[in-house]
Amino acid sequence: MFDLVSRLSQYNNLMWSGSLETLYMVAMSLFFAIVLGIPLGVLTTITRSGHILPNKYLNFILDGIINIGRSIPFIILMVAVIPFTRMVVGTSIGTNAAVVPLSLAAIPFMGRVTDNAILEVDNGVIESAQSMGASPSQLVFKVLLPESLPAIILGLTLTAISLVSYSAMAGAIGGGGLGDIAIRYGYQRFQLLIMLETIVILVVMVQVIQRIGNLIADSFDHR
Amino acid sequence: MIRIESLTKVYKAAQGDIEAIKNLNLEVDDGEIFGIIGPSGAGKSTLIRMLNLLEKPTSGSININDINLTELSSVNLREARQKIGMIFQHFNLLSSRTVLRNVAFPLEIAGVSKKKRLKKAKELIDLVGLGDRENAYPAQLSGGQKQRVGIARALANDPDLLLSDEATSSLDPESTKSILELLARIREEMNLTIILITHEMGVIKDICDRVAVIEEGEIIEKGSVFDIFAEPKTPLTKKFISAVIDFNLPPGIVKHLKEERPGEMVRVSFVGEKTHQPYISYLVKHYSVDANILYGNIDEIQGVPFGTLILDLEGDLENVENSIAYLKSEGLNVEVLDNV
Ligand SMILES: Nc1ncnc2c1ncn2[C@@H]1O[C@H](COP(=O)(O)OP(=O)(O)OP(=O)(O)O)[C@@H](O)[C@H]1O
Ligand SMILES: [Mg+2]
């Protein structure tokens, strides 16, 4: 037993830096998912027919972007956008490079999650605000977003968890992080213990993210 | 004053167009509580939702204090809407906001400063009797309390007009009563015009001054609540009234009575001081008929006594007819019940 612990602890540095890299990739892509994905979702919902700013063409385009983004398997997306990644980051290897495909996957994902969350806002509540003379932007910022905040936070949690697993895939093409470690040590050099350890860390990470997400969502939920 | 002219609403549907409101005209006076009643699908919600343009009219105009809402730009319409409060069957409160912030919401939209809007909201919460619940969330309130919040919220911008779309339809009788009392009170205190729609004649009877009965998108009967109760003209109106004042006898009893004796069965309704007059005994003494009281009821509408009697008048035909004529000549409303 002590033997096992001491054998594991010799990789402590490696695991620590791997975990930080994974968290960095997840956090950065989550940031882009919030900044670009949430507006994408909001615009998609409000341009739907019967919603507050119906616009058939814009809705068709936005909904299309989300669907296309969501239908490309991440492993393919990752490879396909390499030229774009090089253009943006200057290289296709490393954590910063991995953030590009991760963000490209997270944005439409978060877009759809936001779209679904906002669609759940009761039409009667929207109408009551309209009857008070609310403008479209007041409707978005004072009604739609606050009313769907718990659902959006849960969606963000879901996105974060997907990003943890995508980031492990990004490791496979030299993205760094825990996935990278698992591939290099666990797969290529067949060091099973390292493989196991990365799995345990990933599982714990996902658990913690879900718990935190639930707690925050609950604190905003007064329904 | 509210003036609705040639208002029409056509919904385009796959199965064909639905004309929900048909060339409707209506005027509502300032300070009045005007009720609109009709069966399901009559177009009540469509009509009231057009009054603040939540629903866009297909044609016609809606004039509030001589401003034609249908011609306003969207910016001006938003401004006009601030002066039209609305309450809803399902309350439609913001679940993410406390009572206080819900009531302050319309003021926030109107750009009133935070200090002012919280002060106003607190006053209104007191007015509707929820003083101790200002920090509760809507989910923590009963239906009646939620509607009080809805009313306080609708009053926040000091509206001239309050629209009520079945505001009491999802409440129990007790809460309904207290909400109606509240509406009557704020009408007095704030000199508000209220237009309410309902499918319950009890609501009309309790607080409305005038009523319009609407069926298939058209007003089929209109008048003071008192006149409508005293002399309903259409079968639909009679049906609505009978839900509140049930003057219909079970058909079996009617048949039985009719078979047995010569004579007529009549329904007599009488109002005001007439409720104190001894008509029946006069009838019996002077027209040699027997008057058998099958049903009697006395109620109060807008503070005036209102009675209904169903009489079985026995005697030969001429006497019975003379006695009916007598009752009519005394200003009573008499209706011969042929085939009830
Ligand atoms: N958005 C819509 N699209 C198509 N038809 C509609 C729409 N809204 C209402 N209608 C139709 O218009 C007619 C009037 O509906 P409305 O909701 O105004 O009736 P209502 O009197 O309020 O009925 P209820 O008492 O059941 O609420 C109905 O035939 C209804 O099916
Ligand atoms: Mg309705």
C-alpha cells in the first residue's frame, strides 16, 4: 500500500501540471462559450417566429451555425481547424492551440443550451413585461436572462464537463493536459498506473464541477 | 375614454382564417368598471389583448383618451403601454424577483430612479395588503397573494386603465371575492377605468357597472349590469345569469305542473322599492286567480334589491292573461315560461 502511494506520488508534479493545463483549457474555452455562445443562443431564440424579434433569415442562419457546429465530431473538428488554429495562435500544438477547437465546439453547444433555457421562459411572463412597455433589450436583460439563469448555469456546467472530456481528446494531438499524459505514458509506454491516475483525477474534476454548478444554479432558482 | 371602432381580428390558420373579433364597436367611460363576458372561444382574450396591442388588430382602431394606439410607432406604443396596467389569469410574475422587485419592475422599465421606485413599490404593496411579504418570492405565495402582487405591479406607473384577463379564474371563491373587492376599492381610490373579461356572471354582478356579452366575436348584448340582470334578452345571457341566480325549475317539475292545471307559469322579476309591494295578494284578490309561488329569490345588484319569482297562475285563461297584464303595467318584468 505504502509502496503504491510512493510510486504514485513520484508523478505528482506531472499530474499537477497536467491538471492545471486541463483546467486552463476548460476555463478559456468556457470563457469563449459564455462571451460568444450565450449571445448566439439568445439571438437564436428571440429571432424565432412568435418570439420577441422574429426574423426568419437570421434565425435560419444562427440555428444552422449551431446545428453544424454541434454535428461535427470533436476529433474531426480538431483536425479540420488546424490551419485556422495556426492562423490564430501561430502553432497547432500546446494548450493555447487546443483552446481554439475547444472553443469552436463549446460555442454552438452553449448556444443550443442557452436557446433551450430561454425558450422555457413562460410566454405569459414575457407578455406581461411587454404590456408594461418593455423594449426588446429590456426583455432580454431584465426578463429572459434572469428568468432562465438557473437553467443557463446548469447548461454551462454541462458545457464545462463536455470540455473536460474534449480537452482529453485534444491531448491526443499534442494539446497538453491530462489527456496528453494518459496517451504518452499510459498508452505509448504502457504505464497503467498513470493512466488510472488521470482517470481518477478526471472523474473527481467532473464531480466537483457538477456539484459547484448545481449549488450556484440552486442559489438563483426561486421557482 | 376608450373608444373601440370597427375592430376586427383575423387569425390565419392552416385550416382557414378564424375571425376572432368581427367589426366590434364599444365605448367605455372613464372611471367605469366594464365587464366583458362570453363563452370559451368567443374572442374575449383576443379583444382585451388588442387593447394594449399585445395582439395586433387586423383592422379598426383603439382610441384611449383620443390617442389611436394602432397608429403609434413602437417607441410611442411602449410609452402608452406604461399607462395601461394589465393583470392576468396566471399572474405572470417574474419568478427570479421578490415581491418588492416585481412591483418595482414597471418603474424600472420606465426609467424611474431606484429610490423612487422602491418607495412607490412599498406603498403599493401596503395598498394591496401584502406589507409583510415584500421579500418573498412569488413561489412562496398563494394564488390570491400572487394576484395582489400582479395588481400592485399593474398600478405602479399610475395607469389610467387597468385590463384584467380572467384575473380571478384560477382562484378559489374566497380569494376571488377579496380580489374583486380590492379592484372595486382601487377604482374608487385611484379613479381608474377597469375593463375585465370573465366567463363568470358572478364577477360581473359583484363589481361591474356595465357589461357586454360577446359571442363568436360579436357583442350580442350590452347595458348596465342592472338592466341586463333584470331583462336579459339573448339565451346566452340568460344562461349566464342563471348560473348566478338560478330561476330555472327542474324540467320534470315543470312538465308535471303544466299537465295538471290550466294556467300559465310566469317568471317575474322586480327591482328596487317594488320588492316591497304586495302584488301577489292584489292579484289573487282582484283577478280571481290562484298564485302558487314555485320559486323565490332576492339578491342585490349594485346595491339595489333585485328579486325573482316563479309563479304558477291558476285560473281561466282570460283571468290569467289579465293578471299578467296587470303585473306588466306595474312595471314588473314578466316572462311566460312556455316550454322551460
Ligand atoms: N394565436 C391564435 N392563432 C389562431 N387562432 C387563435 C389564436 N388565438 C385565438 N385564436 C382563436 O380565436 C378565437 C377566440 O379565442 P380567444 O382566446 O380570444 O377566446 P376566449 O373568449 O378568450 O376563450 P376562453 O374563455 O377559452 O379563454 C378562438 O376560436 C381561438 O381558437
Ligand atoms: Mg381567454
